[in-house]
Amino acid sequence: MFIEDSSSIQYRQLTTAAGTIFSVPEFILRVDEAHFCGWQLRYGEWTDFADRPGPDGASLALQMAVEEMLERVEYRGK
């Protein structure tokens, strides 16, 4: 099975509503709305990753989204 190199994924710099700057992969979007704050993985099935409690909550949620994205890219290819 051929597995695409995850280094082919494009990253962009994103600033959250709270002013925190993240490097975010192309398949992940930030959602800051009244009913949900977190990251949305849009590769295959769309999946939400809500910010976790605490000061590093957005970072932890993004880490979970990136891990899931990499698993999907490895499984499906890019």
C-alpha cells in the first residue's frame, strides 16, 4: 500500500479570536461561535474537536485534530 508523505500537507498561520497564533493544516478550520469553539477536520467525515478546558485548550484540541487528520491521510492518501 502506498502511503503519501504527510509533508505534502500545506500549513497556514491562523490567529484565533483570543489572539493566539497557530500553524494549521489545510484540512482543519477554526470555528469560534456562540455554541462551539474549536477545530473542525474536513477530510473524509467532518469532525469537530472542541477546545479543552484551561489555557492550552485550543492547542490540545488542535493537536487531537491533527493526529486524526494524519491517520486519515495515511489510510486514504492525500
